[in-house]
Amino acid sequence: MAEDELQIEESGGSSKKMMIIIIAVVVILGGGAAYFFLFSGSDTPVPEQSEMAQGQSAQPQASTANLGTALYVAMPRPFVFNVPGSGRDRLVQIKVQLMVRGSENEEIAKSHIPLIEGTLLQVFSNSSADDLVTEAGKITLREDALSEVQRVMNEISGANVVEQVLFTGFVMQ
């Protein structure tokens, strides 16, 4: 009698497992199809009718394409430094990536990473904690870092290798 009950329970459990597996497969396939349809569009933006009516064409996009593709050079380690503040000194950690155009500029930037790191650390350490608390202070710091890196790279290679300095992480304690 007990053996009959065990056999009945085992057969009922396997059909429940099969039903759960079927539902999981359907959900995964539905999610994959939704992802495909949402993200399989064209990568080139379509100019809006208002831009075409105003006589603006896609020339700025073409000039950017002539410069090369945007590549990102990550600094190997985050910058950690102290900055003075009105109440107390603060410890700041900034993770940086450089945006360059074209593989030639990427190679130049990679070959001069120690110089770029030294330049960025010098710019970062000249800031104050009161400035870095505000969004405007962070933007100013990023712009100062960009202009200084471009100046140094222009002296070395004769070209503005770095197009943007991007903060991918910013922590202040």
C-alpha cells in the first residue's frame, strides 16, 4: 500500500517538473525574441524631419566618422589622493578613461600612460574638497584635466590625441 502511494507521488512530481521546464523555456525564448526586436535596429540615427526642413543635413555626423571611431583607453588604476577642505581633508578616488579617435591615437595614448597619469594626478591634487562636492566643480576638474592632458600630448606627439577625459568612478570620503 505504501509503495503504491510512493509511485503515485513520483509520477505527479515529474509532470510538475516538466511543466516548470516548459514555462521556463517559453519565458527565455520570449525574452530573447523581445531583446532581438528591441535592439536589432540600425545603429545610424535617422535625421528628423524638422532638421531636414531647416536645411541641416547629416554633415556633422560625416565629419565625426572621418576622424575615426571613438575608442576608450582606461587608466590601469584609479587615482587616490587627498584634497584639503574647509572642515577637514578628504580622500578622493577617481577612475578615469580617455576617449580617443582612431586606433593610431589609441596606440599613442597607451604608450604615454605614465605621462598622462602624472599629469592627471597633478591636476587632481590641485583641487579642493569644497569644489569637488558640487557638480560644477567636477565638470571644471574634468575640463581642466582635459586641457592639461591635451597640452602635454600636443607637446609630445604634435596632435590632440585625447578628445575627452571621462570619470567612470568618483568617490570622496
